[in-house]
Amino acid sequence: MSGDATPKFLWLDGELVKWEDATIHISELGWSTVGGVFEGIKAYWSEKDGELYVFRLKEHLERLHRSMRLTRLPIHNSVDELTDAVTGLLRACESREDTYIFPMAFQKNSFTDRWNMLEQESRLMIHARPVPSHLFSGHTLHAGISSWRRISEDVMPPRIKNLSNYRNGQLARMGALESGYDTAIILNQQGKVSEAPGACIVMIRDGKLITPDLTQSVLESITRDAILTLAREDLGMDIEERVVDRTELYLADEAFICGTHAEITPVVSVDRFTLGDGGVGPVTRQLETALDNAFRNGTPSRAEWRTAVGVPATVGSTA
Ligand code: PMP
């Protein structure tokens, strides 16, 4: 299936439903998504294995459950059931390329009971579309510090994927684009570095990986965790998870944003301070290779992070 083609199926409330039959009444728009939480998950095609692997599916589904618990959305499906839902959907859609998977849980009857999700039913939809990896593409970002501050624990829970949180990153990103940058770096309420819109930020100074710790109003990012684990355990790098000042970023040798969609995207300047020599740095390149190996069963393998989908072989294939 190519990028603009419509998938054949999506998964809705326990069943595979034809794409064109998965409708919702227009009156449910709006408040249903205020009460919505979601996940962004990626599956990667391994040419070597002729197999599609979902990256850290269990961790993503566990985070979906945490998002539902914190927003008091009733949970109707176990992690095992949702694992089968995702892999079954990818098989039904015959996905044989890098694919972005989007599960979203939202309140049923939001029009009548918008202030109360207690004792309500929730609905869960999953759809999947091809999105190629851009690791190694050489695509780089110029970032600017945003004047919008990151939402904080006393406003909405930053550590989960609550849909309503996303206006914050959207405003910051649009402000950055208007100012001639490619993306924003958002500070938290204490004026310390938090995140980029939809991605975490990691910098490298004197060979050390430094990133804001999980109490700095950041999402509990699965890619961030994967990169720190690969760096520490496979590449023997020093890691610091701590409070980060904005001027440390200005002086970094390298920096990148990371996330399921962002993967690793190098940042080459912040507020027009050029980082390193202004290109993709050597540590960033090393981490890109390590992450790609983890995605596609390269070396080292990190088998525990991949769920094989078991996509059917194409007609005429001997695989
Ligand atoms: N922060 C925010 C606000 C995000 O939406 C994302 C993307 N999910 C990330 C960070 C990166 O998280 P992950 O690595 O789990 O995709």
C-alpha cells in the first residue's frame, strides 16, 4: 500500500471494520476528542527477514493504559488483546513497509456526559498507514526556544498522550515556523528545557548524552528510553538525565529530537547558535545506526523490543 492509498481495514471496538464503514456521528466530534488519549507506534519492515516488526508494542500499549487510567477512561481491552488487534490489523492490511499505527481511545456518549467519564464506556479505534523512516536522510532542523511554556502537572498530565495536551506543542511549532525556524524547543514552567513539539530533546556535550529527566514536564517517551538504553548498554556512553538550562543547549556539540515519528532528527542550531560544525554529528550518526538495527533486527539485535507481525507473503513470493 502506498502512502496516499486508503487502508482496507481499521480496528474498532474489538473488530476489523472496513475503512469506509467506520463512521461516527458528527455530534460526537469535539468533546469526544477532548476526552481522548492516543498512541503513536511504528512498525518497520525488515528486508532481510521479509517481516514487519512493531517496535516496543507492549510498552506503547501499557502507556495507552496509563493514559486511560489518568484520564479515568474505562479500559475494556487488555494489553494482550490490543497486541492481537494491532498485529491482526497489519496482517489484514497486508502492510509490508514502514507503518505508523495510531490507536485512540475516547469517551462514548461525550455529548451528553462531557464532564464525567466515570462509569462511562470508552471506544477504541486503531488505524495504520505507511510512513517511511527518515533515519540517515540527512534532514536537519533549526530550532528556536518557544515563548509558550510546556503544560505542567498542575494543568494537565504531560507524561501521558492526552489529546488535549497537543494544542501546546502545536502552538509552539506554528510560532517557530512563523519565526523562520523548523521546530521549537519548549521550556517548562521553571524555565528549564522540556521538549520539542511531539518529541524529546537530547544533547551531546563532551561525549556525554544529556536529556531532561522525566519530572521536567516531558512525555514518558519510549524512543528516549530506547536511545538511552542503547547508548548506555550497547555503546558504553555516559548519560545524564537531569535539569537542563537553555544555554547548555546553545553550547552543545550535537543535539537531536527523538520520538516514534521523529525517530532521531538532528538539530543543527538553537536560536541561531550553531551546534558543533552545523552538520549531523558523529554521536548522532552512531545512535541512528543503533536505533535502525533495533527497529529491523540488525546487530546488536534487541529482539525483546520487536513484535513480529507475520505478514502474509506476496503472491508469487517464495518467502
Ligand atoms: N513528547 C511528546 C509530546 C510526544 O507526543 C512524543 C511522541 N509520542 C514524544 C515526546 C516522543 O515519545 P515516543 O518516543 O514515545 O514516541
